[in-house]
Amino acid sequence: APSGVEQLAASTRLAHEPQHCTFGYHRDMGALSLLVAAPLLAASASPIWHATITDVSGVARIQVPGADWKIAETGGRLEQGDTIATLELGRARLEFTDGSRVSLGPRTMLKVSAPRGHRLGLSLLRGVARFLVQHRVGGELIVTTPTAVAAVKGTLFAIAVDGDVTEIRVAEGEVLCRDRALRYAVLMRPGEAAQWDDRGLWKPVRRMDA
């Protein structure tokens, strides 16, 4: 059966996302295409940080802290501390309070973290997700994985997590990426990709069209 990365490359789209350019590549973890959206609209940071589930296909589940998993449904809400997980054939799309959108592929798990000042947070625990982040003056979105951290002010990018390997690719804007141990940091620009593992920067930044 196709991996979650391959399935996301084949069919995942951000809701209502116009397309005018495609980045594609292939690696050991599978194929992933980044579909570039229209220019991002400016948006200010909001003290309220939660998401609405705008679409679910297949099976996805939600876990509220201290409770059992339940089926995720379109129109449902993810609060701070909640986790959403798609199963083998599941996909989900989320829209956050600031207008940012996240598209989850199969076998993906994402947790909504509590804001820290002007920094909003998400944790991608496994799988593949694409992020369309709205620009916020004086604020940023921090996405953590088991082996990497990405700081974003406004951009379109994707992250794939497979065990202890994280791959980040940028389609628009800039993403400041580092390993969890704070040993390496790199500012990634459109068309670039890099990988991290538990030892730090495993595969240096490269052009996706190279």
C-alpha cells in the first residue's frame, strides 16, 4: 500500500487553495508535492489559538487531554492541548483562528500547543502535514517534531516525520529551522529542503529541483 507521504503527494490539497506552481521531488520516505498558494494575506496574532476541522476523509480521531480518543468530524474544534490523528486512509484539513491552514495526510498526528507570548505552537508527532501560515506582525508559529523545530512568520511549507527523521521543504516565504538540541540552525528559502535526525542536520539544505 502507498505510504502516507505518497498518498499526500497524490491527492492532498489545502481547502480553496488556488494553484499556479508545483514543486515535486522523490526521496526514501516517499514522494511529496508542494502546491504553491496565492500570496498570503496579512493577519495579526490572536490571543485565542484553536482550530476548526474543515474537512475529514477516511477516519481521523481526536484526543482531549485526560479523555479517550473519539471520531473527528467536520465542524469539530481542536483546543490547546488537543491532538488529532488520521488513520491509514484518513486525511483532515484544519483552519486556525488566525486564518492559517494545515492539511494532514494519512497516518499523521498533530497536537495543538499552548501559545507562549506571541508565539503560537503545533507539534507534528508523525506523518506529513502542509502548512499555509498567515503573516503575523510581531508573532510567529513554532512547529516542533521529534527532531526539529521550525519558526514561521508567514509562508507555505511542508514537514514529513518518519521515525527520528524530519524533512522540511519550503514553497513560499522563509522558515528558520533547527534541531531540537540547538546545535544547528538554518534559514530556508523557497524551493529548498533539508532533513534532520536525532544527531542534528543530517542532509544539508538542497534545491528541490536539483
